[in-house]
Amino acid sequence: MQRAIELAKLGVGSVSPNPQVGCVIVHNNIIIGEGWHQKFGGPHAEIQALNSVTNKWLLKESTVYVTLEPCSHFGKTPPCANALIEHGIKQVVIGITDPNPLVSGKGIKLLNDAGINVITDLLKNECANSNKRYITYINQKRPYVILKWAQTNDGFIAPDKNELSDTEFEKQKQISAATVQKITHRWRTQEDAFMVGTNTALIDNPKLSARHWQGRNPKRVVLDLNNRLSKSLCLFDGTQPTFVFVYEENQTESTYNMTYIPITRKKDLVPQILTELYKQKIQSLVIEGGAQILQTFIDSNVWDEAIIIKAPHQLTQGIKAPTLVGKTKESFLIENNIISRINNQ
């Protein structure tokens, strides 16, 4: 099952809004097949694993280890539970039950009814963690929310533009190390969408692309509630699917790759954003800044994970980093930058 979890993680950034699933087939304690869900719309992990087995006659005496309950319904592909039954699999060991009501328990029932021995909840916590985005999306009907920022050793995320010349501002605004920047672009290939607020869009003119790492670009999310942003900014170049949130009185007609989503001033901002992104099948959302929108999500207590990059230098003045309370999952050092992953308790 540990190997199946490793395989499942290979699908990160490629299978959303489907879950990440890994599968291993074992005969007499020897792995004879394995697979993972590689791409949305493509064959599921179980099918990949079954197809990888050279001697199909061994399947009738084999055990299948799969991180998530095999599907039991027709979607973009036929049910995996049926495929396991057709191949006469002897036993199926499942990490977690699928929380999706279309599947939940139904795949297990199909297998049991076919006389296959089913064992559940093996390495349950590890399997659930590998599918934290999918589980949050299904159970809470919102994207998995990741907060991300870089800060100086004295707690600032950016210099004060009003106090510096343009040249000095550009020199000081890049806080994290060059290697860390490449890693953040890798993260962009692994998550569905990245969001910035109005001020960050105005001041930094970000592209939110994965140009420094091979892989897909994320979808972009922009807050332009009062319709202040110039359409000449990189975020409006139409090269990536982009969702722009505006107050309903500022509604703008959507164009190619640019979807304008109206929201109301009368309701809290965070639930409206997440509900609309859920409707767009956004399974994970990274909030890159600025400080105001980050703190808004923190104050609403609607976040799942935070990635904080701390650089060794100081600014002495500028925009203060947000403050949060959570449980540090891991920390590691790259080019004198400390990167911490913090889970919401």
C-alpha cells in the first residue's frame, strides 16, 4: 500500500478534479503490476495496473492494493470495480472509501457481491493525506486552500513602495532565493489555481505562470472587486484560464480565457469566492498575496495549509507578514531560506 501511495502522488497536478489513485497488484508476495491515474479522462489506476500484468492468468490468485475505493459508475471511463471482477481478482485491499456519493461504498459492495475478499482502511491516514485536495473538495464543497508567502527575518513580506524609488523597490521586493523561486513554479504545476488580490496585481504585475518549471500553468484567480485593474496587466493577457471576481455592479462580459464572476457586497467575501471556484471544479487554490487577502482567509479560518518561506535578510520597514496559528508539518532549508509547511489545526 505504501508503494501504491507513492504511485498515486505521481498524478498530482494532472488528474483534478478526479482523485489521485495508485494501484499495486501482488502475486505470492511479488509485485506483478502497478499503475496510477495519470491524466484526467485517462485510464484509472486499476486499469493501468491490470494492463501492466504480463501473465494475466496470475490475476485470479492475486491481491490488488489500491489507495481509494474502486469506482462503480460510468464516468469518462468504465467502472474499475467491474474490471477487477472480470479479471477474477481474488482479494482487494483498499486504503480509504471514496467520499464521492456516486461511489461511496458501492464499489466495495460490487466486489463483495462478486465473491472477492475486500479489506479496507489499510494505511488509512496516509491514503487520505495523499488525496487531501479531493476529499476537501467533495466533503466541504470548496477547494483545498493553501496560503503562501515569503517573508524577511524581521517579518515583512514586501517593502513599502511609497518610501522607495522604483529601482530600489524592484531590488528589495524579491525576498526568496533563486532556487526557491524555481520550486514555487514547480508548485504551480501541481495545484489547480493561484490567486492574488488587487494591490498585488497592481504593484507586482505577476504572470502566475510556471515558466521556470516544465508542466501545466495553473488557472489564475484575481480579485478586482471595484474594477480598478488595467487590462494591460499580465493577468489579463488571455494566455491562461483566469477568473476575475468583481462586485456585481461592476460585472464585465467574459471573453476567451477570462471569466468574470460577480459577487455581492452584502455577504462575506471568502465563502463566495470558494463556492464559485467549487462550481468551476477548482480542487485546490493557492493564495499568493497580498497581506490583506491572506489575513482575510486566516481571520475567516478557511485555510488548510500554509507554506511560509523565511529569508535571512531584513527590510526594517514595509508590509508586515500575516499572522496565523497552526501545526508545523515540516521545515527544510534551501539557499538559507527556511520553508515551513503548516497545517490548520
